[in-house]
Amino acid sequence: MSHQHSIASSAFDETLISISTQLLDSPTGTLPDVMDAVLEECRVLLGVDRISCLPNTKDIAADWRSYTVSGRNIPSIKLDLSLEIKSQYQAMIHSGVILNSATHPQLLALAKELQDQAPINHILIPIQAMGKPWGAFAAANFNTVKDFDEQFIRSSTILGNIMASSIQRLQHYQELLNQKEKVTALNKRLLEDSEEQLKIIARDLHDDIGQRLASLNLELGFINNQIEPKSQPAIMKAAADLSKITRDLQHISRHLHPAIIDKVGLYAAIESEAKKMAAHKSIALSLNLSQAILYTEEQKLHIYRISQEALSNVAKHASATKLAIVLACKENTVSLSFQDNGVGMSLEPQPMSSSLGIQSMRERADMIGAKIQFQTDQQSSGFRVTLQWPMPQKNTL
């Protein structure tokens, strides 16, 4: 057993600076690992066998194990605690007062039920997160002899408040991630339903209305052969207009559901779309698309839709004379970029009508585990869209 000792002021200050720096400088996503290291620093500084941060939640055992560190050969909290034991311990945490087994023997009696080995002493100290009651800082000794004096309580309160605030920060972050995942899943479902409906509409346009227009064109040709020559120009004009309508219908059908990506492949489809847009807008087009780069079946349609939106933005807003499209892979990361020399675009929040396309591209990128970046250069003008995704092991096409 170790000798009883007090916490040196200099050691406490150094540890306080150390843990504060670690917690504040660490990205929220890495906090779980950082908090384990920080808690161990606190435990060593306080000179006890086990410390825990216990939030005001119902599952005592699980929470204890989530935010706790112990020395060597210290028993773990039981997971199969009875509801009665959990309720009694939870009531003590909720009491909001310091409970020391030296003056509250009922705490030590209850602590004996929490693990297979009875502790020598135990303490619960109320702690706050961001100025609000959060739970308790718990310390227990199984092999070490140490009293929980006023200095220990003051130090533990400060350390516990810092830890509680960090845990609260992590919980808020995890809640946001969960909400983001739910929103992403909902958006994915909505987009999948929308694509399926567009596929049905496109098929109906092609198979039904398209075939009827083709039949009507044949009938006009037959009528043209039966009427007087002076009436034939009017019939021929009607036939030409009908052919144009048929081509427009085919274009709409392809836009609604790009069957071309199934027929010729994703990158050939992007190249075809880019060439049509560039020809229509008189834009000098530079293409460098590697055909060897892979993508998954799930990624295919979303990459094409993002490409469509990028090309549409160039056509509608860029006033560009040049467009470069590059597809390359570096260190197993695929990069597809669209760089124009147009007027650029403000990356500040835009009106809803102006930002829907950008938002749609971001959502589609999230759904396929890709990253998308929008860059503009106010001095040299121009706008760049870059989509990146990890190279899959094999093509699922």
C-alpha cells in the first residue's frame, strides 16, 4: 500500500494545463481516446485506484465503464447490477452533494455491491458541465490508503468539471453525427425514390410517346406520297417539326434517366454530355478522362448527376469560353474536376434558388463517401469543382 500524500500545487497546475491543452486542441472526433489518457493523468495526480465521471443517466454500469480509468489489478464494475442497486446509486449521484464513505457509511455499503472486491473508501463529488449540474466525479481505493480531504475534493471538482464539459461536447458531437446520418439516409431514400420515378417516366416517354410520334411520322410520310405536290411542303415541314419534337423528347428522356451510362460507361457518358454542352455554348473543351479508374455501382449514378450539375452550372452561370475536365487517380484517391475560366461564383450563402444545385451535389457526394470542393479565384476568375472518392478494389459494373 502507498503512503498517504497531498497533491502538490505545482503538480496540479501542470496537470491542469496538460489536460486542458489536450482536450481543447483535440478534434472532437478523437476525444474518446484523448479522454482516456487525460483521465489516467488525473488518476495518477489524485493518487487513487479508480476514478470515474458518472453522468446523470440510468445505466450506471455502462456509464461507469465508459468514462473510467483504473490502476493495475483493480476490479471492474459489474454489468449485471440489480435495478435496486442502480436506483440507489443513481439517487446518490442526483443528490448533488458530496458523499464520502468516511462520513456516509451507506455509500461504502452500496459500493461493495458494485464489484467483486470491496473498496477501502469511496467518494462522490458533484460536477458541472458548462455551468450546469452534470453528474458526479467518483473515486475509489482498493489497495491504496488515501483520505479524501478538502484539497482532494477541490482538485477533483476542478478536474471533474473539465472532464464533464468535454464529455458533454463529445455527446453533442455524437448527437449531431447521428442526426446527420439520419438526414443522409433520408435524403438517400428520397433521391432513390426520385430516380426510380424518373426512370419510369423516362421509359414511358421513350416506349409510349416516342413510339407514337414515330408512327405519326410514318403516317405523314405515307400521306405525303398521296397528296398533290403543292401540298407536300406543308406536310414535309410538319414532319420536320415532328422529328425535332421527337429528338427533344429523347433528350428529355435521357436527362430524366441516363441509360447511356449503362450502355457506354460512366466516363463516356460524361464526355458525351460535356461535348454537347460545349458545342451548344461554343466553349473550348479540354478532356482528360482516364478510363481505367474504378467506381462502385452505387457511386455511378451519383457521379454522373454531380457531373451533370457541374456542366449545367457552367452553361447557365459561368459565361466561360474554356472548360477543362480531368479525371485522375493519385494514391488510391480518384479526383474528377471541372475547371472553367468564367466569372466565378461567390462561396458565401446564396438564395435558395441559387444554392440548391450546390447543396444537391454535396448531398450526393456524402451518400457515396466522396468529398466535393468548390473553389473560386476572384482575381483570375473561373470556378473549379472537384469530386474525390477512394478507389474501390474492383469495378462492379
